[in-house]
Amino acid sequence: MNLHEHQAKELLGKYGVPVQTGRVSYSPEQAVENAYYALQDGAELLILKAQIHAGGRGKGIIHNPQTNEPVTYNLKELRGVKVLPATEGNPLHEVYEISRRMLGNKLVTLQTGPQGKIINRMLIANGVDIAKEFYCSILMDRGTGKNIIMVSTEGGVEIEKVAEETPEKIIKEYVEPGQGVQGFQARRLAFGLGLSGAAQKNFISFITALYNAYLSIDAAMVEVNPMVLTPDDKIIAVDAKVSIDDNALYRHKEIAAMRDESEEDPLEVEAGKYELNYIKLDGNVGCMVNGAGLAMATMDIIKLAGGEPANFLDVGGGASVDRVANAFRVMMSDPNVKAVLINIFGGIVRCDRVANGIIQAMETVQVTVPVIVRLDGTNAEEARQILMNSPLNFSVAGTLLEAAQKVTEALEGIATTTATIKKGSTVMSAAMASASVIRRLDDDDDMDFNDKDDNNEEEEEDSYTRSMDEVDVEEIEDPDAMNFADFDEEELDDDVDDIDSLLSDDDDNF
């Protein structure tokens, strides 16, 4: 579970980590009130920070979610972090105008993508005098099974860029489980950052408190960027990102209450209510699997079949009717899902029981896309027979290769159907366009296009007569028109005589 910056700072501060002070605001009026308190505390700079679960806010640009146009302030595009001098102009008025433009709009950064994230809260922080910026983070290194502390002199920038371009500037210390960070390790990190004297001592206190907080709150990651050195040699966390291990939230009710579901994918939130391990992706094939390893292999199979996985979904070892039905509900809520691949290994749970569970689940949930099922393990053959004998429309696969082929066939069938529909729609549109320029016959088919007079013959004849009287025949100059004066009456009589003789000689000619 991710925390907002203001929540992370509040949490770390409780464990003795020096943090930048500030107050969270949910409305422009509250932002002005918090800015007033900051000025009363002697703040020389006001830092206005949009609060979303994404990095790169300082470079991100705020957009109107309806028009998708950038929001401007003082003829400049407004970004996710704004610095205001407290001694220039009317800072409280500027806080109101800026917060009014931030709250309710979306912030687009490199991490959010073009869809951005809506800003529902912002932080009014006191400015900090900065002598130098550093980077610091703590997380689990799964390769060694140890916690790792990483620091760098390149603070305030994307650490991924530093790792790619100048990896030697990242200093690492592995902490032995159960021992905590040792003094010599803290000093080695301080030396790597070029700190000495009071700055070194303050850093040692800072990193020790940060590591203790990391352990105490069961964090999956703690990142401070930038961690700053002030002119008086203090070390302060100006920004903080904290992610909590979901499996430990039951031990931290007060932290669990900080969860902001508006920052999470709605489908992931829904899946969490059913205790499903679900991560939404951008593909078109939904997958339902038991076991994380098998789920990863299934996503590879979907990729090889020419599709893109729409999700990571682990229903767990039980694969009960309720869990399968809830998994279907979540997947069917994703409009991008065009097919579903169920790949379950029956170990502890028998495949025939899983097959019956799938059938019962599909009877309770409306599934409108092709479903490919591959079951293997205990009673796998019985399970396949159950599925094939079911009145429901399944595509049953015996192997992963066969499942992949069936996924390909399903996707190709959908693509063909879509193309046919589009072609038919184009033809229909053309036909309708043509029909729109063809005048219809009126109800009595007299072709006068005047249905009002259908029951009044006298009015109809008068109307026809009036219309003919208005025509000036002398104005018609058609070069191809027939001129009866050109006909020879004798030749015409001869032609008529020939026809009469033909009729009298042999009536069978017609």
C-alpha cells in the first residue's frame, strides 16, 4: 500500500526522522489557512505540492480533465510543485489561485502516463535552505534476502537514470537480518556522500532512525529524494515515498486507515475486497490462475499466442466457486478483455472439483467472451469431460501449447468478426446516405409528393393543372427531343402494314 508524501512524512517523523514540516489541504480555503500558519511560523518560502501516488511531480504539468488542455498560471503552464517567496506580492492570494487550479485537475507526469491522476489534496510545506541534495532508500533485496540501504550524491533526480548512466555514484550497504544497521555501515555511507563533522553525525542519526522506522512499520520500501543537507549541517527529508507490505497491514490499523483508494485502480480495489491477487495490465486476454509462478507462465503463453495479458490474477490454492465467480466479475468489468484463459493446476484441490466450480461460477456471472480452460493435475481427465459435457460454451485445452493455440484462434475470430462488423457498418452507412437523397413515394403512389391531397381528387387535379400551366414549353430546348415534323407519313404507314401482315401470317411468332 502506497502512502502520500504528507502521510509518509508524518509517519517517519514519529520515529525521530527529521522531516520538512507542512500541512495537507483539501480545498483552496484550507490551503490559504495552512499557508497563513506557515507564515506565522516564520516560513520564508511556501512550497505547494500536489499529492498523488507518482513521482516526477515537479516536472509534471497540470491539465483540465475535461478538455485535456494544460492549466496555466501567470501565462505559464502550472506544474505539480510550485515555490512561492513569502516576502513578494500577496502570497496568500497566490496560494488561493494556485490551489484553485491544482485541486480537481489532473497531473500528468512520466510515471502517470498521458491519463494523469486527479489531484484531491495538496501539501503546503515550509521552505528549507538547501546546501546539497542526496538520495536515500531502503528496501528488500530479494537476491540476497537482506535489506539494502542505498544512497547517492545525485539527489533530486530520477534514481533510475543515475543507475543507468552513472551506477558508480550509488553506494550500497546490506544489513544482516536481526542485527540492524551497524555504526560502521552508517559511517561508510556518510563517507561515500562526502560528509564529515557535524553533518556526518547528523546523517548517522538520520539513517539509523530511518531504518528503525522501515522495520517498525513493515515497509516494503522507504525512499527519501531529496534528502538535503542544510547550511547548518542538518539532514532533513524534504520528500518521502513509503510503501507498506499489504500482508502486514493487519498489524497496523492506523496505517491501513491512511489508504487512498482514489489513487488505485478500481478493479484492483474490487479484487482486494474478494482477497484476490489481481494486478490490472493493458492487454486483451484475461487470465485466471492458481499460483504466482503459473500465472507468470500463463502470461508468457498469452504473449506467445499473439495476445497481451489483461491482468495478473492469482485465485489461490482453493479456487472455490465464490473465488472463481468473483474473479470472473472483476475480469468482465474490464472492457479491454476479449477472451479469458483459465489455467489451473489441481494439486491439493482436485481438477474435477475445480471444473464444477467453474461451471457453477459461470452460471452466476454473465460472461460474454470466449473462455479457454486448461486444467492439469489430480483428476484432470475427469475435469475435461465435465467441461465438455457442460451446456456452457467452453474451449477445453489439454496442454499449454493447445491453450495457446486456442487463444490465438479466439483472438483471430474476434478480429474477423470486428472487421466484418466494421465493413457492414460502412456499407450500411453508404446505403443510408444514398437513401437520404432519394425522394420517397407518397402513400398513394401518385408521385405528386403531396400526401395531404390523397383523399381529394379534385384538389389533386387542380394542383396538377396549375403546375402544368406554369411550364413554358417554348423554353425547353433539348437537342435530342423528338421533332414529329421530321417523320415521313408514308414511311410510317408502310411500317404499320408490315407489322399487320406479320401478325396475320403466323400468330406463333409472338
